[in-house]
Amino acid sequence: MRPSPQLLQPGFLKRSLDEFKRLSNIAIKQEGIRTPTKPYHLIDFSDSSTVSACKTMSDADMGGFSQVSLDYIPKTAVEPAHARFHGNISLELPPNKPHIQRTGYAAWRNKDRPATLFGKSLWDIDPYVYLALRVKSDGRKYFVNVQTESIVPTDLHQHRLYTRRPGEWETVLIQWNEFVRTNHGVVVEPQTEMLRQKVRTVGIGLIDRVPGPFDLAVSRVWATNGLSDGDMIEDKRT
């Protein structure tokens, strides 16, 4: 019997083993019936390879002129390793494409993660109350985007990334049940609850349509039921 091409893909068995360990820990610690106390890391840019596991999008994909980059920035004495989401927003419409009447956006998200022996790689964040993001913002109007394994693949669950201290590192907490279901930027009615057991991607977009440069640093993204003492000290909340 020959192994399938999927089994021969680099990292397939390691990913499957990691997922088995995670599921085993949940069973051993009874996290299915108890509230988890440890954070569930979704995206961690301390590893440079995480940036290559993400993709950027902008109106340039359909002929617009906005520019977007997602770059890895190594750790320094004063800053953690992070991804720098930056570029320039343009409202200029592409020539010879009269059907395009609106431009001026940029975004990034993680790519669909490779499958394991257990099937598609999806995040189950149902046991957690919050999505947490460690960021340094320039104060512009960013939105957090969450995509699930829903019936309508173009649906996004969105929430404004409210920051308190532009220009400084801070941790932003967003309750999962406060995300709003949208489709192509329009709120969908009736609203349906996010499929929290099957989260595919998490990312951030800039859709304020204000022309000019933007710059947002992101260190890590995780699901949690509250900030630890270390997070509180790091975020100057004590």
C-alpha cells in the first residue's frame, strides 16, 4: 500500500502529531468541561516563518493603486519580534475598468493552514471569551477579520481594532460574541452566531479609505479568557 501524496507532504506528520498532543492535553485537563486558563496561541510573529504563512490583499489585486506589505521585524532591546503591516492607501480608480467604483483598502490574514490526519486545520476557540492582539498602532481605523468554515465562504466576522495608546505597544481584547457578520463589507442580516468551533483565518484590514501611509505592528494573536499577570504588567494595566 502506497502512502497518499498528502502523507508525503513536508511537515504533515509533525502537524498531525502536534494536533494529537493538543487534543490529548484538552482531554487530560478536562478543558472540554472546564474553563481553560492558558492562552490558545493562533498567530505568533516571534517566528519569522509565520509571515510567509500569511497573505496580503489590497485594491491593487483588481487594478487599484494601494500598496501593502507584511514584513518580519526581528526582536530588539525595546521591541518584540513582530510583523509590520504597512503601505499606502490610494483612492485612484483603475483606468479602463468602469465597473470598479471603489478602492482604498489593504489587509492581511493567515493562509489556510495545511491539513493533518484529523482533517482540515481549524481553530476551535469556543472555550474562550476573548480574542487578544498585541499591537502598536498608528491610530488609523483598522478592523479585525475572522473567517470560519461557514456555508457562505465570503462571509467575514469583523470588529473594530480599538487602541488606547497609538505609537505604543498594547494588548487589545475583543469579545468573540461582539464580532459582526459581513459580506464584502456590508453587514449581513439576519446576524448569525460565529461558528467558533471552526475558525479558518484571522487577519486585520484597513478600510477607512483615507489616502496616505499606514503602519501597524502586530506581535501575536491569541484566544484567552483573560489577561495573565504577566500580560497585565506588560500592558501597563497594573
